[in-house]
Amino acid sequence: MLIPCPHCGPRESDEFTYIGDAERTPPALDAPEAVWTRYVFARRNPMGRHREYWQHTGCRAVLAVTRNTLTHEVEGCEIVGPHAATAAGAGE
Amino acid sequence: MTGYRLATGGSGIDRTRRLGFTFAGRPYGGLAGDTLASALIANGVGVVGRSFKYHRPRGVTAAGPEEAGALVSLGEGGRHEPNAKAPMVPLVEGLVADGQNAWPSLGFDVGAINGLAGPLISAGFYYKTFIGGPRGTWTRLFEPVIRRAAGMGRAATTPDPDRYETMNATCDVLVIGAGPAGLMAATAALAAGARVILADERERPGGALLHDLSEVDGVPAPDFAAATAARLTDGGAVVLPRTTVYGHYDGRFGAVERVVDHPGDPHGLPRQRHWQIRARHVVLATGAIERPIVFPGNDRPGVMLADAARAYANRYGVAVGRRVAVFAAHDGAYRTVRDLAAAGIDVAAVVDARPAVPAAAASLAEAAGARLFAGHHVGATRGRKGLAGLTVAGADGGSIAVDALLVSGGYTPTLHLASQAGARPQWDDALAAFRPGPLPEGWTAAGAVTGRYATTDALETGAAAGEAAAAALGRTVAPLARPALAAADDAALTATAPAAPFHVAGKKAFVDLEHDVTSADIALAHDEGFQAVEHLKRYTTLGMATDQGKTSNVNGLAIMAEHLGAPIPTVGTTRFRPPYTPVALGALAGAETGAHVRPTRLTPMHDWHATHGAVFVATGAWLRPRAYLRPGEGVREAYIREAATVRTGVGIVDVSSLGKIEVAGPDAATLLDRVYANGFAKLPVGRARYGVMLREDGVVFDDGTTWRLGETRFLMTTTTANAAAVLSHLEVLLATAWPDLRVHVTSTTEQWAGMAVAGPLARTTLAATVAGIDFANEAFPFMAVREGAIGEVPVIVARLSFSGELAYEVYCGAHHGAAVWERIMAAGAVHEIAPYGVEALGTLRIEKGHVSGPELDGRTTLYDLGLERMASAKKAFVGSVLMRRPALRDPARKRFVGLVSLDGKPIRSGAHLVGPSGRSEGHVTSTTHSPALAGAEIALALLSGGPDRIGEELLATDPVRGNAVPVRVADPLFFDKDGSRMHV
Ligand SMILES: [Zn+2]
């Protein structure tokens, strides 16, 4: 499985660390216990297209990868966080 | 089977080069170009091994990786390799091989007694008889005995002395299989300018051409193959013979190249090279495997696949028997009749299951002088250790004396890689075989794997596939001239489809030779309801041996389908999983063994430690001094002395391995406030604070001190073990949860050298060598951070204490670490400063009841560790909600306590704490001998009820190491309870 890191180009998935589901928003730090419990312990196990966070160990970029969990086909990959815009620009 | 070397013939051997080898302890001779299998047959060796379950004698049954009978062990000592398939072992001088599963010898085998009890050891036997028995009988009684009697060879017991390599490669076109189709595909793709890799599992490129007697482009087929491969190499293609593409993993292929794959010193070359290949286009030219026929007695040595016998005659110049018969169900097998007769072998009979045999085939039988039994089958075989004769069943049947029976029920396309890539095999009635289903994008199949078995078809479809691959990659393709084949009869013989798979009913009709699965086992699986293909496979172990059912799958499915009265595709086919053939673990590990598994990290002061008596201990990837031994000292004496020195004088310890993260930006304090359980927003510049961070679920994640170097700049330290995890934790939170925070986090672990100077004389030591810092207690209070210089080197000094003594941490640029260390050592010489290692570091922190790695085990909460007061009630932080779940504050949880040994004997880490209940109520996490406590043996522990049980007496028991120590539960803060020593 290749992940196209916007910094580094397509690289083997061995170089990346899976972080978690990118389709859910983390609760506020002081959100009720029930909300946090659901967020931390009730995980979805989606089949098919899924957006998820990965981190590239080499360049440290945190990435939102759209991956088909059935075929491992990667449809999209972008840098997330405050440096997303500058990084994408630098990669051009 | 009484094989022998033919007087002439053998395109693949060199009759002038004789090789000596050993099999089952006896010396034999062979020829260059032989495989172990061909050499054994040439020497008349019929029994090569014993079967897995019944220990029935087994001989060579094939000439390729589908071999299910002749499994051998190779080499000795660390080079011992079990389960090698004799036809895949190239013969080399001095080869040492042995048969498997036979004790005491191949000829007389004690385990064959299982064969007498055969009817008892049927499918599901283990499950029914042993596993379901009284509790524990399986693991204690039956399993060890059965394992010793059965099993597939033995593993080596000493380390592998050979070297393995890893190679990553990319190409435009990967051609898998170098038979006629693969050779032409590679040639066509290369001609169009593509970057080509051609991989083939056999010793030489050529596939079926290597045992074909016809001529291609006016030269013998093997010569055509060699010349084509040479042209490919000259043209820049990467041609990899002896390379098995064994697996497809999400678009990447795994392949093993056997570089010097034979026993003995490889003279610096790797034994095997593991390739990971990515290709823009794939040409699957993997050919087909001949399908045996299931009939009673079909496992007797001497029963062999028909095309294998042809290969032994044509390529190796070996006759598999003196008088042979052929049992077939299609015309292709008559090539064996023709070629063996041409080699001078007596072909006595051809038994053909079809009532009407086409004239082209029948005439070959007649020309060979063989009696043709059309519409007959083989009903039985006989012979003691090898085949002596067979019974032809049918109208004109009878008994025939033969020493080899050559069988062919058709072909099975080698579609494993396509199946691994998700192309479901599809049953083709006309072919009577599974074909690869719709292939993934960028794949083309050519040759016999598509069900077109004629050589002319392979050459044509191969060239077309290569051209199509190049065209798909946007290359300009000039059509390649197709080679001319001068053997029209083969095309005719391979044009007619084989008969549908069938079997001859009766006893001891083996479907899976390697796992001893018979047609009766499949009938039993059917009767007991294990009818779905995955159930059939697991219940009978059909196809689960090292050959992965290459020859048995289709026959097994066909027999089940017959019982079900349903067509074969409704029984289904299992999805093939990698590897296609077994892969040595050494090849997968490559060079990453021992110390090469990961880099060893050394601190900037490592060389100093090494030259001053340090013995090292690996903490994560780091090597840290464990203790500095003086003459006559062991580690225990040294660490006790070092710890005492810190309590009475001054010591210095290397803390460079601690994780260090620079946290900078206007919102740096806000970030720290959110990730630490305690407050950081109000930490003044020039001060440090101990912090604890939690995971989202409220469990303690890591701890360390963080120093405020400026209004917007902090230096965070982490434990050595969690440095990378903490950095990632911060980066991910900043990217995903709080992208609005203006903070940068950067690892600076490698940039800083750090050392702690601790003890009552630490102040005078540092004051003598550090310029620009007033070390007076009021000017430089506890937890303050100051900047100064040692000589020319700028340093940051923080007044922190892990030991409970007056102590300072000195940080400087990593390249100055050794110089700064030596300056401090020089300044402390008058006080007899001593370096101390992680053992003494542990002693000092255990005496002070500080938690560390063994207590922060990913299960403990602040409550468990007695640190709940650290959690700020005024703010929310990561983990603040879930740490307060009621069950995490249950007093019965394992909580942090100290222990004191009551009999003066050392307490063991990992020991269980047992009270009157007789059950484990906790465990020991850290232990030490304590010089500060008059030599008491103390420990830290996690104990149910923890602090509520101070004063109780328990047993710290370690049954594995045979050790039990009576202990008293104590406050973990053993020494200097008011903490006055570090504030002086
Ligand atoms: Zn990257």
C-alpha cells in the first residue's frame, strides 16, 4: 500500500503510523463522561471508503488519508493541521 | 521404482561433471544440472521420505514445486533446512540431505504402525479423540507424543550462520514465470523500451521448454530459452532465475532469490535475497501444474505425474522405471508415452479413462508398443516399498507388472498470485479446471495459466501480453516476430481438454499426499456435515501442508462435489494466501538480525563511560551505563557504592537519553496546560515543573519535568522509553484537535547532552566550574532554571532532584557533552565525585518512592499511583474526564506502595504479593538494596488496596525463579520523608 505524502511523494505504508478515525471530531476536553466514553471506546469498523489519520514518520506530517478498507486503495491524502496550507504550497 | 541414468539424452545435464552427495547417510553420485530428485531416481532410490500421518513410504512424484512426496531435510547445524522439495533442490558437490518423518530409518519406520491403525486415524481424529478428552490431557499427554511421531521435519536448533539481503525494486513490467510465455512477454516489453524484471522459480529460465524435444526457431527448445534469456539480460532486463515470486501484498510483490542456496560457506554472498517489487504492469506467466488422479494405492513410490517422468527423461537423462505404464484422461499425457518410448524405456500399457481415445493419441501409444486400455482405469497397485504392479479395472482389465506408473488427470493453472490479488478463480467446464478470474487492473495473463497449454499458444499469448503491457504504459510497440515451432503434434495433443476430474473409488486413495488425506476422509467430512470448502479443508487438513494443495485442491473439491451431487464451482475454492511456496524466516528478516534489528543509540558521553569501567544496559534503543565497576566489584557492589556516594558526597549521571521536546509559540503554555494533568500556564520563566500526562482514557501516559526558558518557549523532558510517543501525541493533537493553537513542537533529544549532578556536594562542585550563575540557595532555589557557561560552552542548569538530594541537571549542546562532563568531573575531583549508572539511579528514586517505567505500565491511574492531588481541578486536560470514572477510583485497585523485606533477602521484580487469601493481590514493580536505609532490601509494588494496607505482612513469591520473601507493606517514600535534603 502506497501513501502519497504531499511532502515526500508516494511511500510504502511501512513508513507511516496509523493514528485513528478522521471522520469523528474529538469532544471538548470537558465534555460529559458519556461523550468521552463513546468517543474512546465505541469504535466504528467501516467497510469501504474511510477517512483516517496517519502520520509520516519521516517528515512528521499528520495526514488525512482516504482509504478503502476493503482494497487498501488510497483515494486521497492531505496534510492536516495549521501547516496544511503552507505545506501543500511548498509541495507544488 | 527402479530408476536409472539413460545412456544418452538429458538436455540439462553435463555428463562430464560428476558430483558427490549424501542422502540418508549414504554417499551417491550425480551430474551437474541434476536436481536432488533426478539424482536420487538415477541412483535407484525409490523411498525418499515418510508421510506425515501414517508414515507410509513416499517417493518422488513431481519435477517441480508441487512435489508432495519427496520432502527432504538439507544441511546440518545452523544451516539445517526442513521440508525442502527434492525436485527444487539443485544438486551441488557435497550436498547433505536426509529423508523426513522416518525413525529409525527410511526402510524401517516405527511410526508406520499408525498405518495399521489407519482406519482409526481418520479426518477429525485429533479433535474427537484427544482435544475433547478430560481437561489437560491434550497438552500434557497426547500432544507431545503425537508431535514427536508426526510433524514435518525438524527446525534447526542453532543460529543460522548465513547472511540474507533485502532488495527493493520497481519496474514497468514484471513478468512472473520464464517459460515460453514469460520469455516472449519480457522480450516484447523490452523491445518497446519498458524496464522489465523477469522472475522464475527454477534453476534456469525456460519452463516447459527445458524438457521439450521440439525445435523453436530452428534450435532445440532449451537452447532457444537460454538464448532468449541471454538477449534479455544483454538488453537491460533484470532476469532473475531461482527467484520465486511468492506473494502479492497490496500491490507489492514479495520474491525470494536463492543466490547461493546450498550448504556450505557462501563466501560472502548472501544465501538468499528478498525482493520487494512494485511494477506498473504485471504479466502472469506462471504456467500450469499437472493434476494427479485419485485411485487406490496411488501413493506408492513409483506413482508419478506423467509430465514429470517426461522431464526426468528429456532434461535429466533419467528413466523413472524399467517398465512403465501411463494412466491418463487426456491427450497431453501421450507426450510422455512418445518421449519415454523414444528414450528406450519400455512403456507397457496406457490406461485411459476415456472410452474413445482420439487417433493422434492412440497412434502414439501404438508407436510406443504400449497396450492401450481405453475406458479403463487403475483399480489397485501393489508392491512392498515401491511399485511392482497394478490392476487395470474394466472389461479387458488385468494385472500388469510395472515399476513406475505415470499419471495425468489434466492441468491446474497456477493462479495463486492472481487469487492473492483478489481475482477469484473461475471454474471452466471446457477446461475442466479453474482459470484466474477477472484480473486486477494492470495485470495480463499469458500461456498455460490461461488454460492454453500448447507451446505455440504460450509463445503467441506471451508476446501479445508483453506488447499489451508496453502499450498500456504508453510505449510505441512494433510487433515482435513470433518464433516458429517445429512440432505440430504437441499443439494437437494439448488442444483437447482433459476429462472432468474423477477418482477411482477404493481404500487408500490419496488426495493429499503430504497430509495423508484420502478420498474416504472427504466422504467422512461430507457425512459429518463439513461440506463447505473451508470446513472441508480444516476438518481433513486437505491442502494445508507445505505444498498448499497444488496437486490436491481440485481433486478434493471434485470428490466433495460428487458426494453433494452438485457441480464443482458450488463447492467453491479457497482463496490462496501467500506464500506460494514456503519462505525462510531468515530471508524475511534480511540483515535485520541481532544488533542490526534497530540502530543502537549512544549518548555523547558514551566513550567516556566505556573507558571508565561502565557496564551498559539497553534501555529502548539506548545503551546507558548500568554501573561503573571498580576492581573487584560486581554490579551489585558498584551500584550500592554509587548510591551511597550520592547520599554522602556527589555523583554524576548521564541523562542524555531522556526525551527532549522544544515547545515554542505564543500558545505553548496553553498546549502544556491541556496535555499535563497539572497546571503549567502560570509557571514563571526560569522555573521548571514536574508534570504528568494522561491518555484520553485517563490512564497515566508519561511524566517528566518541563522548563520555561522564555515567555513562549519551553523545554519538555519525557521518559527515555516514551520520547517518540509523546512527540507524536503532541503533533497529532495539534494537527487534529487544536489546529488553532500557535505552537511548534520539535524533538531536540539528539541536540542536548544532559547530566545530573547530585549529592550534598553538588553545589560546591558546580559553583567551581559554572560561570554566570549564582548557586546560593536563595539566588538559585529548588526548581529554578538558569543559564551559564562552563568554559566556552553555554549550559542550562536546572535545580531538579530525582534522587532527593541537592541536585542539578546540566544541559549543553550534544557535541560539548563529553567536554562538559569532564570539566565537572575535574571540578568534583576534590570531593571524590563518582559517576553513577541506572542501577544507582533506580536505588535513589526507589528510596524516594518516585514512580518510573515499571509503575507507569499503561494500566495505572494517578489515583493508583497516589498522585491524584497533582490533577488540577481548575482546568480540563487530556484524560481529565475519563480518569474520574468511578471504577478507576475503586480502593481495591492495585495501588502504589512500598515493601520492606523481613528476612533481609532481596525481593524480586515481578514477584506476586500473596496474603492469607492465597491468591495474588498485586505484584512487585521495582526493587533495590538500600544503603541509605542501613542495607534494607526494599521494593515498590502495586497492591490491591495499596495504602490502606500499610503494615500488613505478605509473601512476595516468584515461583518461576523459586523465590519467596516475607515483606511488610510500607509507605513508598522511604527516605527523607519531609524532603528537606533537596532544599538545603
Ligand atoms: Zn512525508
